Amino acid sequence: MERTIISFDYAIKDILRDKANFDILSGFLTELLEKQVTVLEVLEGETNPATPATIEKKAGKTGKVRTVRKTGKVSRIDLKAKFDNDELALFEIQYFDKVDFMGKILFNACKAVVEQIKLGEKYDVKKVYSINISYYGFDAEDEYVFTANLTEFKGIHYDEVIPFSQKLDPKANAPKDIHPEYFLILPKKFEDEEERKSRSQNRQRDFVPKKPTKSKFDEWVYVLKNSVVKSEFTAAGIQAAGEKLNVLKMTPQQKAEYEAELIALAAQKSELQTAEMKGEEKGLAEGLLKGEEIGLLKGEEIGLLKGEEIGLQKGEEIGLQKGEEIGLLKEKTDAVIRGHNKGHSIDTIAEFTDLTTDQILKILKENGLQ
């Protein structure tokens, strides 16, 4: 038996912040970190109060009631949880390609460390786990769970190491590891056993199972990818997720808000993909045309044969680059205008176009929309 649940990113905005549902977060962290974890508190950060999508009824100037859909953040969700020994878990979920995503991961981890220390007190740093769930693949080929951390300093001249840890409590048995540990989870790259076997057959090579380093956590990755909990799953907290996040148990209002959020996300994804596709098509056409012009001109200077070889090659490179830039700029301008006309906020438009607020305001002003 399978139970369809709401997406984990939507749940993390509101439902998983409720203390009654901490068992779900605790189970997720227990399997990921491979140690017993009990979430004690969810801490609010400057980006945390993510507003869920809502459906409102408003009366217009004529008195006619109209439906207004207000959406919250759909491409980024942050959550900070405190668990045993005051250790922290930072959750970050990303849907679309973001060039500075790695920088954001590092910034949030460093900020979580800095915020622990009060001025004038000793540096009693608690462990921070940065858990990043990305629905685009970073060009990964097979792996779907990555980890990174700095555990020690290594000697340059001699084979010596110094652990990146400290012992502030004389009664403690051992020093505590204090450097942040990072996890990058790629649900779309996850394949269950049948999917892996099928892909191996299509590649015409022997099926080699992936190293089962986190067999229980694989069940959570399956849930992240499919929003489905199977009855045979035994990972910590996962059956609680199937029960408490069950779509069938949502009220009509909750279901309407959830569906509005999914629609908003799908619309943004479609608009971005359309803009990129059209930009590439226009860029290619303009690039080929420009390449021919430059190639012919160069050919007249150094000879027809050499001109075709060098001119066309250089012309295509410059033309394609310039054409793609112009094409993408035009399509992003169209995407900004469409987003504005659909009532999206400046922040939302910025998320799916990768433009700054100033760039968006400039485009709107140039088109008479501000």
C-alpha cells in the first residue's frame, strides 16, 4: 500500500515547524546522520517565515467578488532546527539552477556558526549540519547523496594532523567536532533497484548495485522524489510522515492552498524553460548569420580557403555568444513582463529569471509598467 503525501518542501514551510510533527524531522535526521536525533526546536531565521499560497476572495470597485491567489516562496525554503546537544540542522531546498547556490550554502552555514557566539564569550561552537536538497542535478552522473566536511588540518612538511575539534568541558570524554558538515541531496538522480537495472540494460552493461551506505535513508530520498510513502518502509519517522502529511487528510482549504502552490511552481518552471529555449533558438540563428558575415570578411583578407576555416569558426563563436546573450535578454524581458502581468512579486520574478531587483524595475519602467 502506498500513501501520497504533500511535497517535503511544502511541508517544511509550515507543517514540520509544528512541535507535534518534530518526529518526522527527527526521523529524517536520524537516518541521514546515522545517529539517534531528537529535534527540540525550530528556529526562525531572516528568510524563514515562508508564506504558503493562499486563496482569497476580494471585492472589486464594482462590488463584484473576485478570486485572488497569493503565493509564497516556491524556489527556496529554509528551516533551522535545533536538536540534541544544541547541534543545528539547516534545511535548504532549491528547484531551479542557481549560479551562487554553493556560495549560499557556505554563507548560511557560517552565519549559523557566528550567531551561536555572544560578544565577549568563549567560542563554544556547536556542530552545524547543512542539508541541501536540490531538484536540479549539478551534472551528477549516478550519485544522489553527497557529503563534505573539514575534519582535520594536515601538515605540509610532515605527516601530521590536528583534528578540527575542541574540548571546552574538562569532564567530556573526547573533543567535539565543530566544523560544519554539508549534505547535498539530489532526489531526481535517485533510482530504485528496478530503475537501476533497467538503465543498466539500456546501456548494455552489467548491473552494478550502488554502494548501500544509507539503505534506510534511501527510503527518505524516494519520498523526496515521489512524495509517496510505501507501507514496507521502515526508516525512522517515515511512517509518521505518511500519516501526518497524507494528502487525503487535508481540509479543502489546505488542499486549495497546496494546489495553488504547485500551480505557481509549475508556471514559473515553464516560463523559465520557455525563455531559455527561445533564447537558444534565436541566438543560434543570429549567431550563424553573423558568423557567415565575419567569416566572409576574414576570408577576403587571408584567402578564401583560410577565410572559410578561420572566419567561420571565429564568427560562429562570437555570433553565437552575442546572439545567445541578446536572445536570452529579450526572453528574460518577456518573462519579467509576463510575471508582472500575472501578479507575481518582484522577489518571485527575481527567483525564476536570475535578475536583480534593480534590473527588473528598470525593465518594467522601460515598458511603462512602473
